[in-house]
Amino acid sequence: MALFRDLLDLFFPRLCVNCYTPLLKQEVTLCVRCTHHLPVITYNEATKKMLHEIFYGIVPITSIYSLLYYRNKGIAKQLIHALKYKNQEEIGVFLADCMLLQIQKYVLFRQVDCITIVPLHKKKLRQRGYNQVYSFAKRISEKLELPLESGKLVRVSSSTTQTVKQRFERFSNKATKFLLEDPAFYENKHILLIDDVITTGGTLIDCCNALRTASNISISICCMAYTEKV
């Protein structure tokens, strides 16, 4: 098996997702240099305030953490683009392992009962073949020994990508709607809602509003990246 892997690496070398240099045996997804330069968000009062302000006065959030700063040019963008559009679901596992180190370091999400993810519309899911958040959420679910429920929060209408839309346009986009099937399942639970990138928070707010149709629910949010304001 080791010989087969060596031959595979010789003829089809694994490349760093960011700089495209061949990876060493012990390297996964990124080379050591690019891993060292990951723009990890330090969890402190300033960054907690930065993330909570997105939702303040709109929906109540128990806790929130995002792993990376997402910039127009940078490692986080390369990773998430490859995960989302190049069928590299293993990147979700890599980012989850990075996230788990932060969760352990900062003692986050200790009281969570269940994990759910921001869903894709069924049409987009058919086109892409997978939800880019699933491998990330599944890894966190396994390591934290929490159930992952990915079928009860449903996107009931499709919308065009909102990556470059302004804040007002995002919140006024009536096409993005979510429905919570079987709200009783979530009653009296603390839910960890997982997504890839926070930009304005519009999609997450829509999801939170759908989740809050369950009585006595608490919601925390975990994302791969946060779009840094410049």
C-alpha cells in the first residue's frame, strides 16, 4: 500500500492547493509554508464583537466563531474555491481539523446538542453533486460526538450567487428562503449552524429565522471563513 502511494505521488503528485508545490508525505492540502500563513482569526473580545455585531438586533446568537479571514486574494479564498467548485471535499476535513484545534483551545460550543448545515437548493445540489459544507460539518460532528442533522433545514427557493452583492441587496433578496421541517425535533435544543463564508450574514439570518420556528431553541454559528472588511 505504501509503495502504491509512493508511485501515485511520483506520477500524480499531490499539490498544495494554494501555491501548487508538491506536497510531502506528511503534508495534507497545504504545504507547511502555506499552512503557517493561514489567516486564522484569533478568538478574543474584539473578534467576538466583530462577529456578533453582524446579527445584533436581528437574531439572537449564543456564540459564533469563524476560522479564517476571507480576503479577495489569499489562502482562504483558494481553499474554499477548490472545495466549492473543484470537488475537493477533503479540504472540508482539513479545515474542520484546523477548526477543532481552535474549538479546543478556546473551549467553544461545549453545550451544543446537534449540528446542522446551511442547505443548498435541490437544483444546485444536483448540479454540484455535494454540499461544500457537509464534509466540514461531518468531521466536526464525529470529533465532538454530536449528531449531524442535514435534512430538516431546507432551502425552498433558489437564488443566484450573492458573493458580490451589497449588504442592502442581500437583505432585500426575497428569493432566498428556508423552511424547517419537523420543528419539534429542534425544540429545547442548542443548535450549531455551520456554513462556509460569512459576508453580510444574510443567508445565516434567514436560516436562523427558519430554525427559530422551533420553540425554545438556541443557535450558535460556526463558519470556515469571515469576509474581512477593508
